[in-house]
Amino acid sequence: MAQVEIYTKAWCPYCTRAMQLLSAKGVEPAEYDITMGGPKRAEMIDRAGGRTTVPQIFIDGKHIGGSDDLAALERAGGLDPLLAAT
């Protein structure tokens, strides 16, 4: 199974939606809560090419994007192959 990381904030409906999709796929991502900012927020912005919105999702270190990007990847049939990669 691929390594999945997600940066989230409390009370973020998009974060919840992304987590639900990943959970439905049997994935327990490493979740980084950046509600209060700090070094993890700076790390996310750097890794995500300047994006400041949450969630920001990475699969095996590759930036996937946000919740809408994850959902689009699923609709296109591209999520399962990424998650199956080792």
C-alpha cells in the first residue's frame, strides 16, 4: 500500500470529505493537523508548491492536490493504481 499524507484543519468539510474517501479505500493516511499553523503548515506550503488551502494530499511523496483533485482522480480511475503502488 502506498504512503498517504494529508494536511488538514479542524472543522474543514473538504478535509472530512477527503478523509472519508481515503477511509472507504481502506487507507489510514498520516494526518498533519495545521489548524494552529506552525512548522507543519510551512512544510505543507513548500511541498504543495505554494498552495495554502487544506487539505493537501500526497501519495508516495507525489502531490495530488486538494479534496476536489482527489475526487477527480477517483472518478478518472486513477486513485486505486496510485494507492496500490509500493
